[in-house]
Amino acid sequence: MDAATFRTAFPAFADSAKFPDARVAFWLSVGGKRLSAERWGDLLDQGLCLFAAHNMTLETAAAQDTAGTGGMSAAAGPVVSESKAVGPLSKSKSYNSATTAWAAAGAWNSTIYGQQFYELMQLVGVGGLHL
């Protein structure tokens, strides 16, 4: 698996300025060390791509964090309520991710790629392995 193949499979990461080849290669390499080719078989490339996409999405969110926390608030989980006001006008939004989250997936629920990775991980029978 290389950056070009990853970008073809996941066009959301096609912008090489936003997602440099070095970062793609790094996360694919980390995934390659964590995912057993014997266990993942034909699904290894898909698993590697989802693993990399999940981690690059989190990495990008942490880099965009403007709270001055070095990414700590980006790692706190999805926003469930947000409110903004300008003069007498206000706008609120909240999201309930409980309906789409996997009960035992933990941080994998932080991105759609992580959720897909977790589902795939269950299919290949990773079971007791902790990634």
C-alpha cells in the first residue's frame, strides 16, 4: 500500500498539501505494524486505509484546534452542543452520535473511518487484540 493507492481508494485525502505523502506513508506504516497480514488476509489493504484515514482525520482535527490546548480538546470527542450569539441572534446545534457509535469501540467512534475500521476488525476476528 502506498500514498497514491490510498488516495485513489479514499479521495477525501487527495489534497497532498493538506495530507502530505509523508503523513500518509507514516500512518500506513504504523497500520502495517499493527495489523497482521495473516489475520486480515484479503482485507488488509482496506484495513490499512481505514486505519490511516482515521488517524489522519484525528491528526488534522488536533492541528486545527484553536483553543490553545495543543489538540487536547480535539481529542475530547464529538461536540454535543454548540451555541453562538451575535447581538440578539443566536444559533445552536448538537449532535447525538450514540445511534451510530459501536458500544465497545472507544476512540474508534471518533471518526467514520474509525467506525468502519472497528466493524471490519470485528469481521476479521481481531477479538482480544488491542490496537
